Amino acid sequence: MRFEAYIQNLTASRQEFLDLFEEKMTQVVEEASNMTGRGMSATNFDMSAAIVSTPATSQGTVTYRFLWVGFLEETAYSLIMGDVFEGGFYLYENDSITVIPPTEYRIDFVSPHPDHMNSVIVWHGPRNFASGEPAVEFVSMETKLSVGFDSQELIEGEEATVLGSIEPPVAVVINITYTKPDGITISQIVDSSPQGVFKSKITVDETGTWKVQASWAGNNQYLASTSQTSFLLVRSAFNLYNLAPFIIGLVVFIIVLVVWFRRARHKTEVMPPPPEDDEERVLALLRSYGGHMYQKDIGRMLKFSKSKTTAILNSLEAKGAIEKVKKGRRYIVRLM
């Protein structure tokens, strides 16, 4: 009866209690945003009260809720929880924390060891967490396949090469499906490398438009996916039109050869050495992610030490190939 009276009082003064809760949580989120250097906001504040009855007892509960936007740190393939708890966190007796993984993400790392972990992660109080904890890293289970012919046109009887990749980079079994102009399909099984790339070849023995598509079945770590369809035009070997590219290529080759010989007579300088392999790997990785990444993700994905990553990026920045922009306590690396 006393809790029912409390609920009536709480309901009558609901907005007052809710305003106090919103003020306190907004301050907490703003402090976390300033501390991490990451944009955050607090919205959708709500409060409810109820009596939960069981065969043994009845218990009154008051629940406060709000949506913390930006609570997790986002990287290329993962979501990380923990940096908002810079000073640690304390759970009182009978308190608990329950973490539910985001849709299509799996749990990859948890610290400290939870009291329960299956589809959800649970810690019970009393417990005094260290700075940066509780910490959880969720890895995206989504994958993206891309595939395409290395040439848009071929002559009947030639060999077509298909190049593809899977993101994130994983070594898995890929099914390549070719569809011939007459509708007949041909399947090939290939393995992607640890870098996520794969190759397939086929002799195009029929004129018309060929199609290729890649797919894989998924596993307990990643979800299945299917690529877009790529097209290849195969022309008849006896079509006079097919001679045009060869004639044009021969003319271009002769012109280039003449120009090269003329320049070679006056060229005395030594060609610069090719760029460092590690620098090329960094630039290739940046291109594959749209031209920008966090510095720590570059080192992690290429398995460079922190000092090696810094040295390579400083060299590229000095050459004008990239720029580093500080965001909070981290750096974003962008292609120039």
C-alpha cells in the first residue's frame, strides 16, 4: 500500500522527477563527450513505476530511461564500449549492468570477466570497476563482397579473369557463379586470401553478355553475403570490328616508342626509386576505406607497431600524400 501511494505521488510529480533526471544525465553525457573528444547527446528521457508480483512476493520498481547517442566508439569493423568510464564505475549491492550486443554484431572482447555471458553480458554488484571498464568490443558480422571482370570486352575463346574481394578481409570459401548468354550457369569454388582477395578464370566460349556473381554461406563469425552482378561482352573472333583495338594499340605503341627514343637521348637523370612497400600498403588501405581512417586502425589492420605506424605516416605527410587531423585524443588520416 505504501508503494502504491508512492506511485501516486510519483505520477503527480512525474515531470519534476524527470526534469531532475534529465539534467543530471545530460551533464554526465556532456562530461563524457568532452573527455573522449567524441560527439554525444542524451535524448528520449522517460520514467515509469510498477509493482511486479510473483508467487512469493511483490516488489515495487521505478525505472528511468534515456538514449545515449555516441556511447560506443566506432571503428571500421567494430563498436567499443568503455572509454566513457575513464574514472572507473561502481555497482552497489543488488545492482547489475546488462549489455545487449547490437544487431548483427558479435562479442569479441570483454573486461573484466562478467558474471554471465551468452546472448547478453551481465555484471552483478557490488563491484568496483577499474578505469575504462566495463569494456566490451563488438565486431560487425556483416560482410561485403565485390567482384568484376578485369576486362569489359573479350573475343570468343579468350580467357576471362575475375577479381574479387570480401570485407572485412577474411580467408573463406567463395562461390563464383558465371551465367552464359544462353542462360547456363557455371560454378567455381575459390578461396579468399587472409587479405580478403580472390581470383577466378574461365574461357568464354560463347558470344554475347556473360555475367558473374560471388557469394558465400557465412559462418559463426560472419554473415553470408552476395556481390553485385558484373557483366562482360564477348564478341565473335571473326568480326572485323575486333581488329580495331589491335590497330589502335599498334599505332599508340609506335607513337610511344618514337617519343621514348627521342626523350631517351636527352634523359640523363636517374629514375627515383620505387616507393617503400609499407607506405604503399598504407595508401592502398586508405583508398579501400574511402580515403580516411583512424591512425590506430591503420596500425592494427596492417600489424604495425605504434612507432612504425607513426614514422610511416610522418613520411607520407612530409611527401604531401596524406594529412593527419587530430580529433579528440586520436588522429584521422586522410588522403590528399
